[in-house]
Amino acid sequence: MHAFAVMEDDTVVRQIDVPAQEPEGREVRLRVLHSGVCHTDTHLQQGYYDLGRRGRLRLTDRGIPYPLVLGHEIVARVEAVGPDVHDVEIGDVRLVYPWIGCGRCHRCEAGQENYCTSGRSLGVNRHGGYAEVVSVPDEKYLIDIAGLDPSWAATLACSGLTAFSAANKVLPLPPEAPVAVIGAGGVGLTVVGILAALGHRNICAVDIDPANLAIATETGARTTLVSDGENPAADLMSVCGGPVDAVIDVVNNTQTAAIAFDALAKGGTLVQIGLFGGEMVVPTVLMPLKLLTVQGSYVGTLDELKQLVQIAKKDTLPRPPILPGELTLEGVSGALASLAEGGVPGRIVLSALPGHQ
């Protein structure tokens, strides 16, 4: 099968051929229909994460294999099944949960496969959805999306799930308690929409681009802030009428982490989901004096994705703009370049060409 991969120490996307294995046991092979493009893919393409003064965390040092077929927001059609598969049939269209763990550790046994330190995540630790076909090790990772736009549904596997899991970490709060979302790109807009869908009303979106903030208002933000002032934390508190009860930092670089921390109210919670990199330096005494919680959040569990799909089926979930593209070498390369340059107003989703579906 044709697939589009990045090589070690080479950011150029190249076409490679990967043999399509016959599924065994509970394995399922699917033909890719739609594959979303995520900022995580750009970090995997670069080959490292920024650790601020600690330098770079090379992904090969974390056991990431190259060449690597990226793509973890996958909707695909079942093409072949192993002999122990019972709940899906050839021809079924399914959303893939890509954050697959080892299946043996206590985290996996507790349903927290995204916490697993020996993960087998599609598009990260093993070949993903920038390909003609993808193999999934167990049918339990396939979710029925009947009734949903499959192109939008693909984004639920990462941007939607990341946003939902982060929202679950700050809610419940009184609906009028101020919650700030820093970053109003594709994931940030999804965070705003999910908070609104869960009944929260006082949401402030923060971004450097007024155009993104205009979309955030349509998605559910009550207030917005262009964070280009000399003291953006003070500006955020001014817009919100005081310190904020929670911040979800979708960017999570050195600058935004400082804004988020400084704007927190006593007892406030900061959830960091962005991977843009940098470092966070805070006065330690304020942690106990203000009873603050700073928590990292990485994607979400299989159960959370199932919950999110059910919410989506109720048609109450605002949608960020979906920018279509082609699942070709040129389409993958162009989408990753656009995302790395910034300013994409929503989510890019690549679709297989007619004849390849």
C-alpha cells in the first residue's frame, strides 16, 4: 500500500510502500477515508519537542520509530478482519481510537491507555492514517459514527478528545465562573465549543489573531482577548472581571504559561494541553498560598471518546471550520506546511481520492 512518511532527521514527507498484513485474532485492517492533520504531526515531523533551557527532547530518544507514517485522526472503512472479530463487518465505516497502550500495565487495565509508557499509538508509535490502509490491533478501538459527517468525525479522535478530556478536568464549575481558553486555533475552538456544549457560559477565548477570536465567539465564547498588550494576564483578568477559575492552555509555551498562571484565582486550575514547548517558571510559595492546581492533559481515554461521539450525535456540539484537502503526497506535505506556519482557521482534514476509497 502507498503511505506518506517522514524520515529521521529529514522533515520532507515521502511516499513509501508498506505491506498490507492480513489481520489475525481481533485485528482489523481498514481503508482510510479521512485523516485529520494535527499540530502533533508537525512536532513528529520536526523530530523533537522544545524543553526550554533543557534543550530538545528528541523523539527517537522516546522510542519513536522512523520512517513514520503520521496521522491519528482517522475515519476508515473495514476491509479485512481477524478470525476473532465479532462486532464489526467488512464495509463498516468507523472512527479509530488511536491512543493504544500496551494492554498489560495497570494504566491500560484501568482504561487509561493514553497514560501508558509503552504506547502503540497510531501515527506516533506505529504507522497511522496518512496511508491507503491502516491496521488496528483490536476491534474495540473502532467507534460507530453513523449519522455524523465523517470528515468532521475524524477530528474527534484527537482535537475533540483532547478538548473534552481537558474540559472534564476543569468542570464542574458554576456556569458563570470565568474560564479562559488560550489559543483559538482548531483545538482551541473545539475546547470552546465543548465547554459551551457542556453548559458552561462564561468562556473567554485568548489569541493573537482577531479572526480566530471572531470564530470563537460564534463557537461559544462570551468574551475574547487579543493578547498583544504589555501585561496580557492583567488584560485577561480585566476582561473576565477578575482572576479566572480555570485556564485551558492550548498553546502552552513559555509566554502563555505565564499568562495562565498569573491570571488564576485562588483555588484555580491550569490545564496544559499544548505542545508548543518552552518552560514554566513560577513562584513556588504561590502554589500552596493560592491552592493552585497545574495539570497536564494528553488526549483522552477510549471511554471519553465514546462519550464525545454520543454528544456529537445529539447535534449540540459546535464545529470548528473543516478545511478539506486530498490524502496525497502533495496534500499531506502542504497541510503540514500550512499548519507549521500558523493561522489555519480550524482543522484540516485530508480525504482519499475517488477510486482509492
